[in-house]
Amino acid sequence: MAALSADTRPAGLSEDELLAADVAAARIRGGALPGPPYDTAVARLGRPGFDAVVFIVIHYVALGTLLNAYDVPAGRAVD
């Protein structure tokens, strides 16, 4: 997450994992995923793999939005 937040590619990942990270980074930036990267991602990861990356990003962004709405700091103890 730190690498994606810094707009860099994570180190030490396989080619498929880097492709998933690229898809995640594109989703975080917003807008449509252009045709060629979309086609490559679906061809390499399969439709279920591509869908999984998109859904994980959606949930991560939604959770971050929720936590920010209530100003929940990282590492805060839960009572």
C-alpha cells in the first residue's frame, strides 16, 4: 500500500502481482482503465482475478473513507 500511495511499483513481486498492482494504482487514480491495460489484465489474471483486484481496491478505498469520516487514527485502541 505504501508503494502504491507513493505512486511507485512495489518491489519483489511476480509479473502477475505487478500487473495487479498496476490495476490497483489505476483504480485509485480514478477514471476508466484504458483498453490495452484492461485487456492485458483480463488475459493474464482472468476475469475472476481482475474482478478480485477491483473489488479489493473498492473495499480498501471505502474503508479508508469510512475511517477518515470518523477521524479514526491508525493504531487506535478499540474499547
